[in-house]
Amino acid sequence: MQKSVEDIAAQTDRTLWEVRNIIRCVSDALWDRRFAGAPVYIHIYHMLHSLDRWYINPCGLYTEPSFHVPGLNDLDAGQWPYLSREQIDAYCALVSEKIGAYARTLTDEALREKPEGCAHTRLELIVGQLRHLYAHLGMLMGWIIAFDGRWPLTVGLERPVPEDDGAAKFDE
């Protein structure tokens, strides 16, 4: 694997760990609290759905998750079905596996190419999706800190990634 794609794969893995951790840090009391009109679980679903669809190729073959209904990823829809923590956790695991595997198959040349039917290069899609993802992760962290007074652990560039034992990790 070439250095650029090694870095992208490594940072994607670290990012996906942070996504799973921050979702786990959302307390049950915060799960269905509304911010900007939408419950927290819809903000999480929107974030995951965008990552699932846009990181690889939004114009290619894409299969919605089994529980998806029209408008579920739209933060402005106004009404949504309830999504359980189990549904979100299962979807997050699926997206993490899919995105992580994809990142490990890339080449430097492929980063400069546009996926079939897409107006953007693979690198544009990846960077754009990471930018979008961190906007939502920042909101989630802010709500967790403001509501529960605890700071979800982040790993940055150098902190070792903790074992993924399924437990929420906070910066103590």
C-alpha cells in the first residue's frame, strides 16, 4: 500500500473508533432529546447515512439500510420513526466495516480518479465526508458535554486507540 492511502486508511480507522465511541457516550436521557428540531438519534443516523453513502460513491449502487424510510436522513423532515440504540449500533458497525475495508483497498492513483457516474474524485469524497462527519461529531460532543458534563475520549493523531470493548470511553 502506498503512503497516502496508508495514511487515509489509518486515519479512517481512528475516526471510525471515535464515531463508535461518541455514539456510545450519548446517554439514554440524551438519546431522544431534540436539537435544531431533530432528536439526537436522527442527527446520528444522518451522520452515519452520509458517511455510508458519500465516502465511497454517492452515484453508484447504494443500498439503504433495512430500516430506512424516505426522509429518515433529512434533518429538516420534522417527523421520524424512533431509532433504537441497537439499530444505530448495528448500522454503525456495518458502516465502519464497509468504510474501513474500502479505505484499505485504495491506491494513490485511485484517489485521483472519479468513481463511475460521480463528479468528484475519491479523495474529494473522502475529505468531504470526513469534514461533514466532524461537524456532526463536534455537535454531538458539545451536547454530551453540556447535558452530561463528561467529555468523550478522542484519540487524535498519537493517542493509542483503546480496545473496542463496547463501552463508552470518556476523557477522565
